[in-house]
Amino acid sequence: MSSTFVPPRTPSPASQEEEAGAKVDGASEIELSHEIEGLVKDLEAEAGFFTTHLNPCPERLVNALNKKTTIKESLRTIMKATAADREQKLYQPACTLLTTISKDIFAYLKREGRVHLPEREIVFLDHHRCHLTHFPMERLEDKPDIVGVINRTRGFPRNGGNKTYSNIPYHRVETVVEAKSMDGGDGRAQATRYAYKIQQARPDRPGLYVLSIKPQHFQVVFSSPVGPVASEHTLWTDLRSLCAYVYSLYDPPSGHTLYDRTITWSEQTDLSAPKWTVQTASGCYADARVTFLGDPWARRTTVLRVVRDDQPIVVIKEAFVDCKRRFKEAELLEHVHKDGYLHGVVLHISSEIVQADGGDITFTRDDGTMTRVKYRIVFADTGYDLTLAKSVNDLLKTVYDALEVHRTLASARKVLHRDMSLFNILMYPQWGNRVGRRCMEHSPALIDDVLSGQLRPPEDRKARCVVIDLDNSAQLTTGQANAIDQKELQSRTGTPAYIARAVSNGTPCCNPVTISNEKMPLLEGAAKALYIQVYGEERYNKYNDSANTIHGGIPLSPTLSQRELLQRAEDMIFYHRWEYDAESALWTMYSALLRVTPVDFEETAAVRASLSDTWRSFRDHRIPAVRTTTSDPRNSLIERTIRGFRAPFPPVMEPVADLLLDLCMQAFPSYAMMEQLPPLDDHLHEAMQRLILSYLVKHQDNPIPLVSGKRRAVNFPEPPKPVRGTHGGTTEELQCTEERERKQQQERLLAETQAKQTGSGSRGQKRPREPTAGVDGPGSKLRRSLRNRKK
């Protein structure tokens, strides 16, 4: 399609709060992200639009329509509007004109036996007084002037008995028309914005046509995953082109797929919110709901969640992927799990390229620079957003395991994730069916193993995290960072709020403060004993520093000038290092801890003001368009005093702030700038995990309980319904899951009791272990052993 749109290499999803979400004002103007809004305003007309992007209406049908009195009168009314007339004068004649054309085209195609026609014709209704209903993620107040919907016998609700309509839901809208007065602005931009939102709300609509009208002319826009493209302004006397727009609503040209017929909607009650049925390679899933919306003019990641009683939750992700992309998520997941299931990494059930009308659903830019194809993947595992944590310790355990899983993924499976974020590190995992799957032979020891001082069998070693979304991952040629495929890893990819600073800039951080000398943390007391009990002393010593090393590497001379540092950074070839993903995990943990709400605390105005300023640094961060050596704005979150780190947190979370300070001191240095690089790629993972372990051991009796799902308020507006990541469930769903698990546990206990009472139980049968079964507390077995030795 259009060659004017080059999307940034950032992943979709990106949340509304971090990526500028959809907001609405009272005038029915929707606001998109800065990048998208710029594209809408700068969209240029394409001279060959009508031949490239529309199917022509048969000439004899156009001639017949041209003779109709209704059409002549409607056109005359539209063209006679003067500068003194408001745009509302165009609504009724435009509805009559377009509906008349639509009915005749529909009847013609039906006589011709055209397949895939809707049950009835598309009619155009005046909807300018009321907003559309049932946007999936939040309540918007979009009020398109005219909507095209498939007609029905019972009609649609009127607005107070007048000629306008109301309460039409997004999923019923087939096209929109934006009208402007003679001296009004250009309606193309507004119509294009509506197309963006309608496609987000309708995963069954990969392509969408919209129309902009004025008394002087009209303009057609086609919206697709390779971007929007617009026609030139066309005079109303050119009925042939107007008919081509309506004709293409039923029969678009090749490469302009309007409907994905493998996903369909249904309404529980008339005009209610839709439930989706998705036909996949692994079966049909009904009653799915949309939980994440991506950019319709890029990868357009859409996620649907299927929650069924007494069955595992299923997550379905759809995206339009670049056909030139080297790595596919399902292929990487197959590679990750093929030699044994790696616990903590999401497992998929099926994947497929989605087809429509006998061919793949693909879209290609007019200049041929990109082709996107619709790709669908079904996942067996899911989890919940870190902000749904029930305690600080739960959150920290999740991050600990995510770091351990990530380093294992990179070292054992040679896959680097490259997008560790709030959306891709989930807690309280809900695991799918594992029957018949063996575990990875050398499964990593996880936080529950370390805190218990006992390594569980691999099949019982369940992670506290589920790492998802390998869309931006890269497969390494070897385990060493300096021998990987640098061409692939030189691309900058990540979620803006959480992307590592060096990846965001495309160059190593090089201000003098980032060339610091923070050695590998040393463990003490019980934390050290627990670590060695599970991991062994060899691993512990392997990461420790000598007198002249920093994380095993040799630091730069402190006498280097800023000019020399800048030149060194300029001369270096950037590539994505393992430690950058560890830094992203830190940003993720930092942002989550900022927003969680401790039980029974009162926030002061000063604490909220500091929280708001800190959170704004996450929310407003953008990836620079070009590579730069300038300081990342988020450095202000690290370059703080102890008091500065504590300021955004309530007093009960002061130890958490101190932990963040210690973690930031480890992540802040620019290790890529060192004279000799750290020899172990996972050095930052190790440092962060040691600090988290020390905290957990010290604060095992004070987990800091949290109000699950309640985010601390900030001093500026936010979306009312925060996005919970691609796989993440809601607070209500988590509560339902926990209630179901409690009932199942009660039923198991009741069955065991009854079996013992009747004597029918098997004395030799081993009880299935839970992740913490037999654990009295962190290091209990080890501490008993140490006490016995002293005796």
C-alpha cells in the first residue's frame, strides 16, 4: 500500500499509559500517539488510488444509478451547500445517496451469485449525536457523523425519535463517513482516526475503507496493517469513483482483504459487547474477549483470552508480521522446548498463517518494501501483571525467577528475548496441560528452591514467572555475546518505558557517571548459605570479583576525558547484550513497585508528587528516531540520593527503595565501555539476583502485603482501565481463579479424608507436591542441619 509509513522497530504491544493511549474530548476528537497523529495529518493523496485500491463498479450499474432521481437530488443538495451552511446539512443527503447506491450494488452482486456477501445490504445512518459503544479496552466517545452498518429487519435504535441513531457498537461498523462544511477542515484525518479505532475494536477487520466528504468533493481512505493511504479529492460529478468505494465494501480488489472469516462475533443480548469465536489450527475457541489492542497500521497485535470453567485459560495472539522477519515466535518456542520443557517460558499449542478466501491474508506497500501476513498463535500458559501482586515479596520472587529463566534461555537455548517488560514478565502463572512433556534435563534452580535450601526434582520445579512474547527475540549463533549475529542484534527493539538505555540510544551510555566501579555484590549469612546449598560454591566464586575487576571485566581509566569517552562510544558497534535485558527487567520491577499499593497506608501529598514526577519519566520516555549519545532522560531515576530513592515510596516501603538503589547502582554502569568486557554474559543477572535474594531472606517475615490490582494514584489523568499486558488477566479473573483453586483443594482434602476413613486409600501412594510443599520457611532444612551440627 502506501510507502509513506515506516513504523518504528518497537514491539506491539505497547501500553496506553506508556505509549500515549486513546483519549477523547467532548467534541468527539480522538487523540492517538504522537507518531500516529503525525502520520494522520501528513497523509498524502495517491494519484492512482482508484485503480490500485478500489474495485470498479460495473459500468452498466453506474449508468443505471446515475439516472436515479434519489441520487440526483441527494448530489444536488450536497453540492448546493454554501459556506454559511453547517456540516449537519450534509448528513441526511449523504446517507440517502450512499444507502441507495449500496442497496443496488448489493442486489446486483446477489444476482451475480457473489460469495461471502453479508445477509443484508450496508446502510448509512446519521450517528453524529451519539458515541459508538463497547470499545474493548475502555469507554471512548467517538461520534462519527455517519456509520455504515449491515441492515437488519428490526433496524437500529433512534436517538429520541429523530432521524439520528444511537448505541451502535464498534463491532457492527463497516465504514464511517466524516462530513465537513465548505470552509471546515479536512475530514480525511478524522475519518482515518476512526478507522484506526474501529480496526482495533474489530479483530475480524484487517482492512477498512472510510470516506470524507465536503460540498466540493469527497476522498476515500483505505486503512491496513501497512498503513493508511488516501485518494485525491474527487468531484461529486464523478459518480463512478464514488460507486467504486461502495462496491469495494462488498468486493474489494486482491490484496485488500476486509474480513477474516475465521473470527466471528456474537452478542449475548441485542447490541451488547461482543464475544468472539476463533477457529484455529488447534480447534475452535468460543466466548473469547479482546484483552489487548495493537497498532492497526503496524503489527496490529491483538490478544484474545478464553476463560472457561474448570479448564485452563487459553490465550490467542494475532499479529501481522513482516514476511522478511528472520525469527518467528512459534519457531523459537519450538526450539526452546524441543529438548525438554523450560519451565517459566510460555508454551504454545498451535500456530498458523491465517487465510481468507483460499489465500493468506497479506498486505503489501505500493513500493513493495514490506509485506505483512496475518499470523495466529495459541498459548497454553498465562499469568498476571506484576501490579496485581499480593505482596512485595511475591513480586520480587517473580522477577528473580524471570532473570534465572532469561539467562537459561540465552545460555542453554541460545535465544535472547530483547523485550523484557511489564507486559512480558507475568506472575501467578496459570500453566496449561503438560501431560506427556518431559522437563529440560538441567532445569534451573528457582527462588523457591533457594529459599527452601533444597533443590526440587525438575518436574516439581515450577517458576514463579511466565516469560512471554518472543516476537522480538533473536536466536544466537553461540552463547557468547561477542560471537552472535550482530546484524540482527544491531536493531533497536523494546518497549519504550522499559528498554535499556543503550538500546534506546543505539550507543553505549558514556557520561562519566555511568563509568562507575560497582563490584559484584557478596552474599552474607543465611543468604550465602542458601545460595551455596542450591547452586554450589563454584558458581558463587565464578562471579565474584578480584581486586582489579568489575563484574570480571577491567574498567576504563578514570583519567579519560568526556571527549575521549564520547569518541570511544562513537567508534563502538552497537549490539544487544544480555545485560540490556537484565536492565529492562530492572526498569520493569522499578515501575511496578512504584505503583503497587501497600495495605493500610495513607499517602501524603509530598509522596504523591514525587511518585508523579518519577512515573512521568517512565510514561513519557520515547525511543529516539536516530542513534544518539545523549543522556537517557531516565538516568534521573538512577542518579538520586538515598532520600531521592525513598521519596516516591510510602514509609513502609523504605527497604524496597533501598533495594532499588542497590540494584540501580549495579545496572547503571556502561559495561560495554569497559577496557575489557565482563567474561560472563549473565553477570548483571547474577548481581541483581544476589541483591533480591538478600532482601527476601532478610524480609521473609515482613513481605509487605499489597492491595492486589490497586495502583497508587498520580497527579495527572490516566486511562481508567490499565492494560494488563498481552497475556495478563484482570484482578477479577485472578480472584475467580484463586477461588476455584481453593474449592479444588478443599475437594481433594475431603476426598483424602474420606478415603482414610473408609480405609480405601493407598498408603504407598505419594501425594502430589505443590511448589512449596514440605517447606517450613526459607532455609528451614538447612538451618536445622546447621543447628544439629552445633549440637
